[in-house]
Amino acid sequence: MSFRYESLPVLQEQLRKQELSCREVVEHYVRQCHDHRHLNAMLEVFEEDALIQADRLDEKLRNDLPLGKLYGMVIAVKDVIVMKGKEATASSAILQGFESLFNATCIDRLLAEDAIIIGRTNCDEFAMGSSNETSIHGPVLNAADETKVPGGSSGGSAVAVQADLCMASLGTDTGGSIRQPASLTGTVGFKPTYGRISRYGLIAYASSFDQCGTFTRNAVDAAMLTEVMAGQDPHDATSSSQPVPDYAALLEPPAKLRIAWYPQTIDNGKLDPEVKQQFHDLLEKLKAAGHTVESVDFTYLDYLVPTYYVLTTAEASSNLSRFSGIHYGHRTEVTADVDEVISRSRSEGFGEEVKRRIMLGTFVLSSGYYDAYYTHAQKVRRIIRNETLDVLSRFDIIITPTTPTTAFAIGEKTTDPIEMYLADIYTVQAPIAGIPAISVPLHTHSNGLPYGMQLMAAPFREDLLLAVTDHLMQHFR
Amino acid sequence: MNKESYEAVIGLEVHAQLLTKTKAYSSDIAEYGGDPNTHVSVVTLGHPGTLPVFNKRTAELAITMGLATHCKIREHNLFARKNYFYADLPKGYQITQDQTPICTEGYVEIGESRKEKRIGITRIHMEEDAGKSIHELDPYFTLIDLNRAGTPLIEIVSEPDLRSGEEAYEYLTEIRKLVRYLAICDGNMEEGSLRCDANISVRKKGASEFGVKVEVKNMNSIRNVKRAIDHEIERQIAAIENGETISQETRSFDAAAGTTFSMRSKEAAHDYRYFPEPDLPPLRIHAAMVEEIRSGMPALPKELQKRYEQELGLSTYDAALLTAEKSVVTYFEALIQHTTRYKAAANWILGPVREWLNAGARDMDDFPVAPAQLAALLALIDEGKLSFSAAAQQLLPVWVEEPDTAPDALAQKLNLIQETDEAFIEQLVDEALKAFPDKVAEYRNGKKGLIGLFMGEVMKRSKGKADPKVATALLQKKLEA
């Protein structure tokens, strides 16, 4: 069977006409996963479960029974989103062998709409990293150049879509963990508004930043997936009660967009000159197409990355306290008193980057330093959010590059965490402000690697981001 | 120097386990007991990916306690995480309140109504309990039961207004009375559903600065709180008198020895790294909710106690006993709808009825006789148709088995109705006096105690049914004549 996936509406049409069966589609992806094992994107392929689900759907198709909105969609899931009866490791030694007793809410919702879950994807340990190199399972290779990183932390999910190991994948985004790898792999990476999709079942990194999102080939798939997963969840008190629109039916953008950009983020030595040129060219094209494009001063640029790291590490230091070796997960072989068992289990179970962030977070919350760091950063977060919302009250979209460069070499930045953190400059603003953002794969660099442009919009304007993404991909690619 | 020149300064922190159906942040049932680790879902277990969802009932009960102790109720509440590692704390932090306790600046009154003292309540905040570590069941392992983990608590923190173990005893008694009365907590200190820690310091009388405070834990009864405080005050005074300095530390009470011993010093204290709980949105308490709770609350024991003393003429002691428990108040209030014999009503509840309850370890709710029926019995006694002792000793034990029988019918059936007919009793009195002419002479010569003998004789002749009041009056009249 020669099968080439384009989009979910096209696939569903093919399935309806019985040109294809779900079983054939799943077999195709299982083969793809097998053939691309060296990329290390998939940690586990649920061949049996996926085939059972496929047969069930084929049976429904044959009997003309009602089908869910996502029928036939083959989806891979980042290994920080838990699934009942499946291992859930967060790419950490401390959770090796741990099986979840429940499904994340987003997984339940996907399955209820007849999606097919094909497997678990590799990621940075506890979603902490920008290169997928902190995973206990080893790095993921960028399918565009296997000497390069795919970005992180959702590197496996990005490559799974990039290398056609599935139709779409789920990631989580705390400071750019979906959008940055999407940029480096040439996929559409979408992080909805904070609270749009339930966090129940996401292994928490930083609770007030974490948001589940998608990797897809196009805007329509992201729209259909997000519509199914979004909406209030009684298990997550921070999930929003805002009604969920039919995003896929709203892919027509306004004829005249008001677009803002920040000159300080562009006139910046860290930005690749070719990316910079392409960004300016894109702005010109948008102007030429009749859109309003204006530069806007953003006063707090230098505060974005520090604010992000103070607050996320503080929350992480507490969120990761449950991994103690007492109740589940890795426990030290050493017999000792309870404090020693906890301390050793954690020392053995956590990797370097996770330890670094736990230590940082513990420090910024400790008495005597709390006000100087945590309280201060909370205030700055509020200011950044207000200023961002102010810009978005005057403009529809803020546009930036997603990443300052294309994918870097495996091992290139692992010795310099500060350098790695600074690469988050474009992506941390959206989760600090709680707004939705998307990375749109518009360009290929002369080095042959893809990179994306990022769009941000006001809270709960997922519809606008998806419509503009669809439009840009059709007319500005 | 003697200890009279010192003054103790004591503040209490009371944890009360709330009587909610489910836990504070999950839908697991919150019930004492049960097989170990049976009231646990993935949320209680702190499994990766789980999130807390606040149980509104926790806030309702906290507000109820706040209103009962004259607190201000906070509109804008935040939850906070208190971080520390322990084996029976699955998440590695406790969800509590830090800067924004739900109730603040209240008080309770202790002491008799004429010399009341107000003890300030600094704050009441909501939090969740930890599980239990069990060390004694296995020689090699500590076992953990997480049934209690996540059950809701309120912590009630007093101002340092207490000055003695006795005052602490009264304060804690009042707190326990309130939480039981309002069905906030079952108030069981032995099972740990009500727990108390004490902060104790001493200073020279008249000093304006506080002394160094010591925290004492592990006192599992109100009496032990008093014992521990009394001991700790003596210990601290003796230490100061010996020229030692008191160090800020946490001590544990040894109930067997009646002494305290050091658990940890201040230096070893935790840095709990409190910060706002990001998994729970702020909790807004609307004025309407507070008013709804207030209007649904019963009259409080202190108010009732005053009313019983002032309006019903009961003694302070009786009024305090009657208001100690909600079920007793409910019964008594119903009873006094049917009778104005308040003193007799109190005597019955606190006497024969309470004896019957205690004998079977029963609760007031178990008493089967309707208040109206008991009021009818009080009337029979007052009219002399039945003696108090016959009613208490002979009628009541039968009555509780057939509570629907009217008391006069039952008294008839049991042959307990007293003879009040004066002519009949007079005849018996005359017979008794005739039978003992020498004793009559002795009486008239001043041996007044012999009236008991004549009384017994009258009773014997009436088979116990003569109204003693009538008989006494007739005997006296004839003997004095």
C-alpha cells in the first residue's frame, strides 16, 4: 500500500469511501516506527492496542455506525501524559517501570472521539530541556539532519510527525517545549491558552505554565484535535469554562490583520542573520497583502527568561517532591532511615538538569530569599502579562521568530545551560502571559534545516491563531 | 524568688479533623478507620499527573467555626503549599493556607459567666492531613496507611492570652464543645481527630517582653494538655531560677511520667518554603454564603448557657452541663416547649436520663421517650401522683422499653400512683400513731427525728403509695397538736 497522509479531513474521506482501512493505516505507521527506530523518537509502540482500535473502527465504518470526530487519526503521545496501564516515565530513571492507573483527561477525550494512540514519545526528562538531550532514553535525532537535535522538550513528538511515524502527536509546553521543537523540525506546534486543555494526567513541571498542545502537519488537524481536547474538566480546577468553538470551521482569517512585532527581539546578536532577513521579508509580504504591520516597544524583554526560570523552577521543586522512592518509582537499594532513603532515591533517580532546576527552585523559595526572587518574579509576571495583553488589545497577532537559529548539533550546548536557556527568549512570553501561541513552519534555511515563525494572540483566540496559520501556510510558505 | 513572681504565657494551636463526607481535595471518602489504604485514589496517592480539586464543604465548616468564635471571614482566599518530605505525605507537600487564613481576629469566652475571660483567636485556616506511619506492627518495616491522607482539617490558633494550664483546659474544653456542637469535628482527642500543640513561655510578672517560647506536642487528652503545661511552666521557672536560659525548641509530652522532653531545636526546624498553590484558583467567599451559613447555625452553647441561667433560673453548673452537647440541647429545648418546670426538667435530664444513657454508653439521641411525654411525667410528679424515686427507679426502666405508653397509664399499670386523698392518709397516720404511743411521747419530748419512723409506718400501711408531702404534713399537724 502506498499511503501518504495529507490531513485528517482527506483521510476520513478516504476511509469513508473504503479506499483505505484503519488497519492498513495503523500497519503503515507501525512499519514506519519500526523503520525509523534509530531516530529514538518513539519509546514504545502500542501495536496491539492500535490494531484493536483500528479493527473496531473498521467494523463501525463497514456497518455505517456513528463515528467520532477524530476517527482514524493516528496519534503519538509525549511520555509526560499518562495513559492507563501504560508505562509513564517522563524520560526519567526515577519513574522507570511505573505504570499509570488512569488516563489523562485529554487521552480519554481523544479515545472517545475514535482516535488511535500509536505510542509514547521520547522527551527531555520531566520536560526540562530544549534539545531532548536530558532524556534517560537518550537523544532524539532530527530527521532533517540526524546530527542535529530536534529541540525539546517534546523532541520525540516533533520528530514523530516530522518523520511520518504518526499523523499528529501530543506535547506539553511550559516555556516553548512544543513550539521550539516544531520550529526545528518543520511542523506546526500549537500551545493553546493556559487552562484551555485540562492538565489532569500531565506529569507536572510548572503548574501555572504547563499546557498540553499538538504537533501536526497543518492547521486543520491542530484545530480538530484541540477542539476535542479543550474544555472544562472537573478534575482540573484551573481548566477554563469558556465554551469551545468549532475551530476547524473557523479557518478563515480576517481580511485585514493588525500585526505587531518587537524590534528589540530582532535586532539582537543572537538571531541568525538569515532568519532575521526572512522575518523582515515576511513582514513586507504581509504589508503588501494589505495587513497592518507595526513595530511595538516591549520594555521587559530582558526580564522574560529570568522570570520564567525563577517561577518554573520554584513550582518544579515542589511538583517533583512526590518522587521520593517511598510510594512508587525508583527506590535506592541502600537500607537506611526515611530521610536517607528519600535523599538517595532522588539523587539516583533524577538527572543533572532536573537536579539543577530543583535546586534553583528550592533556593528561590527558601526563607530569606523568597521575596527577592519568587515574590519579585510574580510581580514581574503580572507586569509582563498586562503589557502583553495591552499590545493584544490593539493588535490581533504578535509575530516573532520561534527560535533564534535552526537546529544545533547534538552535544553542542549541553555544557552551557545558560546558553540553552537564552534560546527560549521568543517562546517564554506566551506561557508567562498565559496566552496561546503557535509555531508555523514557513521556511527552510540555506543550511537545509527548517525553522518556524511564531504567532501569539489574546487568551482564547485559538481560532484566530489557527486561521492565520492556515492562511500563512497556504500563501506565504 | 518564688514562682509566684512569674507569669506564664500560653497559646494553643488546635487541629480539628472536619466531618466532611469526602477528602479536602479529592472525592475519596474521609472516614476514620477502614482497612489500611482503602480510601485512596490516585489523587490521595499523589500519583504523577493528578491534581487537587477543592471540597467546598471544608470552607463551609471552617466558616461555621469562624462565626462561632466571632472571627472575620476573608473574602479572597489563597491556598499555599507547605513543602516537606515525609513518608506519609505522598505529594511531598501539604496544601494549606499561609498568608490568607479564612478566619481571623475572633475570640472565645472561658470561665463562669460572671467572671468571663476572652481568649483571642488569631486565625483559623484550612489544610489537609497526612497519612499515618505505623512503626510497631513490623520489626523491619514502617508501614504506611494513607486513608487519613488528604482529609480536611482546620487549624485554630489562639492568641497568647492563656496564663495557666487550667485556662488552657477551659479553652480547649470550650473549643471541643463548639466543634462537637456544630458538627464540625467529633472532637476525639484519643483518636486524634482533635489535636493540640501548646506554645509556652514564662516571664516575670509585669514584664512587657515575652520569654522564649517552647512548643509542646503529643498531648492526647485535654487533661494531658493541662498536665503538660503545668509541668512545662514549672520546668521553665526552675531553669530560669537556676540561671539557665530557655532555648527555643519543640518538646514532647510523656504522659506516663508527666514530663516533657526535647524533640528538636529551632536550628533543626524545617524551612517549609510556602508558596501559593498553583493547582487551585483563589477561593472567593461571598458575603451571601457567609450569611447563609450564619442563618443556618443553631444558638451557641455560651448563649444558651446564659439564657438558661438568667431566664430559666438554672445554676451555672447545670446550664453548662446541659449545653455541652448538641443532642442534649435539642432535647432540652423540645422539653421546655411542653413544661415550665425548668429546674425539674434539668434535674431529670442530668439525673435519671443521664444515668440511663451512661449505663448503656448511649447518646441523647438514643433516648426513646418523646419530650412531651417526659413533660407529662414531670407534671405527674409535681402533682404528687408519683414520687420522684418511683418514677426514676421503677417507671423509667420499663418506660424506655415501651416509650409510647403515656406515663400515667404506665404508672397505673406498675401500681405506682400515690395516694393523695387526705382522709385516707389521715386514717393511716392515726393508725401509725396509735401503734407507737411511747414513741409519740418521746417525739413530743423533743426527739423530732422519730418522724421518720412514723413516716415509714404510714408508707408501709399504704404499700408505698401515700403522697409523702401529704403524709408529712398530717403527721406534723397531729404530733404538734
